[in-house]
Amino acid sequence: MQAAISTEKIREDFPILKRKVRNNKTLVYLDNAATTQKPVQVINAISDYYLNHNSNIHRAVHALAEEATEAYETTRNKVAQFLNIKDTQEIIFVRGTTEAINLVAYAWGRQNVKQGDIVVTTEYEHHSNIVPWQLLTQEMGAKLEYIGMDDDGKLILDQLDTYLATGKVKLVAVSHMSNVLGTITDIDDVVSRCKKAGVKVLVDGAQSVPHMKVDVSAMGCDFFAFSAHKMLGPTGVGILWAKKEILENMVPFHGGGDMIREVHKYETTWNDLPYKFEAGTPNIADVIGFAAALDYLNNLGMDFVRQHEIELTKYALEKLSKIKGMKLYGTSDMSRRGGVISFNFADIHPHDLATIIDEDGIAIRSGHHCAQVLMERLDVAATSRASFYIYNTKEEVDILVNSLHRAARLFKLE
Ligand code: 7TS
């Protein structure tokens, strides 16, 4: 048994949490679905790289180049372990989830999606899992279809079956966890329906990988994308995982250095995987910093991370639901949701609400959360959103609740 992990101890690793923000109030950071804060371990790893090892990688034979290359490749191995990926050649470093999905849409999509074909996504996707498919389907004369959701935020998978029955679906692109509702998609069910129909599945893991144990091999999908910055890591680093035979048959996304084997005047041969998809000098320092984030999460254990968020979210949902005029979105079944709470409070505009509670040092997100298709489905222009991570506490939830009461008084609701 692991000794009890103390949130207080975790918080010591995040100097920014001691910061005073508006009105000299201590920061209450509840915008983790947008990006998480970084522990000193990650900041130090990046600093150490620039202080002691800075070099380009995969090229020169000098000592620094060797050290930098080794550290960069160590992160790839750690990503493989973290997600139970068997072959590191299947792990491609990109800038983030957005770039990963665009890579698939351009390099795989343009080869495999033809006129009359269908790409299926869902009503609760982030724009980065919608817009690349709109661009692709419009260019190819294909169609984009949506799996709807019920009022509890659950996907209506009968609709997926209807699309699959046309025999025209080439890809189903679905998020593992909604960034607005926190809904966890039943990926096993989606994948098994798609596999029976011989259809490929792309999973957007931007909100799942940071918050729960994910086993990419067991999932059985074909493409998997996520971002380092939502899981203690630096910005500008993301991962695309795809099955080797798919990557081998794909054309490159970007052309340039490092992705080639031989270049002649009129033809080029490609480097081995994964380098075929890593053109140019990559984000070396931040990839190396990401390894420290993975170490940090491994030390805590993803079961702890999930359990901590379940406790906080349950506590917050209970408190928030008691506030008169509060409308909460998403399911109350914690086995199917993560630590993201979207809400609307009476008829206070989410931007006004976020501005008022910012005066108490609380950082939440307000707006459409890059999910305007979902906003349309919910019939709202915007929501407020609080999202938790490993360093958040019940005391911070209480501060949020008190601040919402203050907003209610300002608007003469109490
Ligand atoms: N997919 C999901 C489910 C997301 O939540 C996000 C970012 C992305 C993709 C894009 O990730 P990126 O790292 O490439 O930007 N979500 C949010 C959010 O909820 N607030 O700010 C960014």
C-alpha cells in the first residue's frame, strides 16, 4: 500500500499556487482543463536542459548532441510505458492534440477519404476534432456526420450504428472525455462497433490521459492524440500514436530535415518511423521537460489522480447544486465523468461571473470552450467551467462557492 498522499505536499511543488493575484487574493486555479500548472520538477528539467545539455538532436556526434538525443528519446519510452504502447516507433511528437488530429486529417485523410465517404464525430467534441474533419470532407466531397447525445451527456450509439450500416464510414473521431461536460466516452463500445464494421477510430485523449489510467493497446483504436500541457507538462508538446502499418502507409505531413532518408533533385525517400513524421528541429527542451511530468504522475499513480478528482467533483457538485439558480451540466454518475464542471448561474453571463469571481483570486473559464456544436446542443451561448487537478482542495471549492454567493448578492439574487 502506498502511504497516503497529501495534497498539501503536492502543492509545495507548484510555486505558482502561492501567488497572490487580484486584490491580493491567493490564486485558486480551477482552469485545469485549459492547461495545468507545472511542478518545479518540470521547470527544473527544462532549465537543466538549457543550462547543461542544449543541442540539436539526431544529427551531430558530439557529447551534447548525444545527451540531448538520449533525453528526448527517453521521453518517448516513458510515454510508451505510461500508455502501455508496445512499439515506440508508433509514438510521434507533435505540438499538441490539435496538430495530431490535423496530421491524421491531412496525411491519412487525403489518402483514404474519398467522395461520398463519411467521417463521423460527436456533438461534444472540441473544435480541434471537428474543424480538421470539416476541411477534409469539404475538400474530398465527403460528408461529416455527428453522433448525438442524450440529456445526461451520453452518446446515442444507435446513431453510430446507423452511419456504420451505410458502409461508407471511413473514420470515427471521438473524444475520450468531453472538455465541457466531463463525460467519459464508453470507448470500448465505440471501438467494438467500429471494428465489426471495419472502420478506423481516432480517440482524442486530451482530457482523459491527464486524469485517468489509459491503456492505448487495450483500447484497440487506430489513432490516439493528447497534449502534454494538460498533464503538468510544457506547452508545445503533444503525442500522436497510430498503428505502425497505418503510419507506414501514410504520406508525410511536413517535409524537411530529419524526416528523410535520401533527397535527390526530384525525389525523396522517407526516414523510418517515427521520424518520418517529425520534420525539422522539434521542441527538444519541452519534450525533455515532459518526462519529468510523466515521472511526477507515475509517482502519484493515476488511480490516486482519478480518486482525488472524483472526491473533489462529488463535493463540488453537492455544494453547487444547493445554490439557488444554479444549472449544472453533465451526468451526476461519477463513474462516467471527470473533474470538469460546467454551469450557468441564473441569467448572469458566464463572462460576468468569471470576472466577479476573479476578484476573489479564482481562475475559471467562461465561454464556449471551443465546443460551439455542444453549446448549440445545450441551447446556450456559453457556460462557466471549473476544472480540477491533483493540487486542488475542498477548501478551494468552498472559496468558489462563497464567491458565487457573493455574485448572487451583487445581482440581488440572494
Ligand atoms: N481536445 C480536447 C478534448 C480538448 O479539451 C482540447 C483543449 C483540445 C483537443 C486541443 O488541445 P491543444 O492542446 O491542441 O490546444 N481544450 C481546451 C479547453 O478546454 N480550454 O482550453 C483548451
